[in-house]
Amino acid sequence: MASFLPKDYGYVILSGVGGAFALNIFLASRVGKARHERNVQYPTLYSTTDDQFNCVQRAHANYLDTLPFFLSSSLIAGLEQPRATAVCNVIYLIGRLVYARGYYTGDPQKRKRVVLLCIGFLGNMGMAIYAGAKLVME
């Protein structure tokens, strides 16, 4: 593999790209299951009559909204701190799963369970910004 990548960068790829892919498949499958159970046919994105389906759909869409920022910050941060980044990746993905499960309930109070995903996301973002600042200062 490329010699310019840090020794432990594989952890970043496995936890970030692999984990993000696995979570996406899981969340998408929940939308598919909700479509089937609630009879919401394609190409309808959101139901006009079924808020419960919309909660499942929105939890997945919210994940997709943040995915580019998560992946880009993870891949950049991992160049400087691969193990710390991998830990933040796992924390973020677990947090996303907790958030989605709360969203599925339809109870807005249960969407506030964002501590884990914020720790993982902000940790990666901070390390990515640090890596960029370090490059500028060299």
C-alpha cells in the first residue's frame, strides 16, 4: 500500500468507510421494511398520512445529509491520528444508530440522544482542522 499513509490508517478505512457502509445498509433496510409494512410505494419519498414512516425515512435521510462531512473529516483526520480517528468513527456510528432508534419512535424528545454522535463527529472535525492547520503552518 502507499507508503505515505500512516501505519494504522487501515483502522480509519475499516471503521469509517466500512462502518458507514454497514450503517447505511441497515438504515436503508429499515426504510424498505417500513415501506412494506406501511404500504408506502415508490417513488413516494414521504407519506402525507403516515408520520411513523416519515420518521424512519427521515432518520436515514438525516444520516445521508451528514455522511460527506463525516467521511471527509474522518479520512483527513486519520492521516494525523489514525487510532483516535477510528475510535471517533465507532463512537459516531454508534451514536447515529442510537439517534435513529430514537427517531423511529416518533417522540421528538428521543431525537435528542445525540451526545455520542456529537463526540465522534466533533472529534473527527477537530482533528481534521488540526491536520489542515498543521499543513498550513509547515
